[in-house]
Amino acid sequence: MAKCDEGYACEICGRDVAEITDSGLYLRYVLGEVLLERLHLQREFHVRCCLALSQYIVDDAFDPVIDDGPFGKQHLDREYVSAEETRVTRGWRRLQELPTLGLALPEYPLAVTPG
């Protein structure tokens, strides 16, 4: 989805990422992890396909994801996990709202909140 508003293949599973609400790339953009001028250079992926990111989404509308690897949140500091759950869930909720907000692309990212 980085090159236009059409789906692109997920670099993890290979299937189309047809909706912005499923885009891990755009979630990272909303979170401020990808700069606008670098968005078109990044690889697309489904939110759910990236366990390292999606494990931090805590919302009734999102089926939980478990990363059993060494970076699974069950192995990490509780304070860090709590902060990431707050940050990533906030970004995911924003991502779900984007189709109805009528914002220009530069307005997608959330304001950074002090940690």
C-alpha cells in the first residue's frame, strides 16, 4: 500500500494487503516509526503477520497474537510491555479509523506522547 492506495503483497505471507486497516507498514507510519518520505521504500506486511508488532495490540476487536519466540512479550520487562501495549494499541485504533477521518497522508501519524 505504500506506492498507492491499492494492495501490495505481504512480505511475510505473500497474500495481498488489500486494506489500509490491515497494513503493518501503515501502522508503523501512524506510530512514527516510518517517515513519510521513506514510506514508498518500505516493504508491506499484514499487521497480524508481524508477531513482534501485533502481539502488543490489546483490543476486543483484535484477536490476540502470541509471539513464542525470544522477543515474545512474556519474556520481556512488564513495564516495557505495558508501554508498548498502550502505544501500539493506540496506533492500531488510529489505523482502523483512518478510512473515515478524511485526513491527508501527512496527518496520519499520531502525536508523540511523552513516555
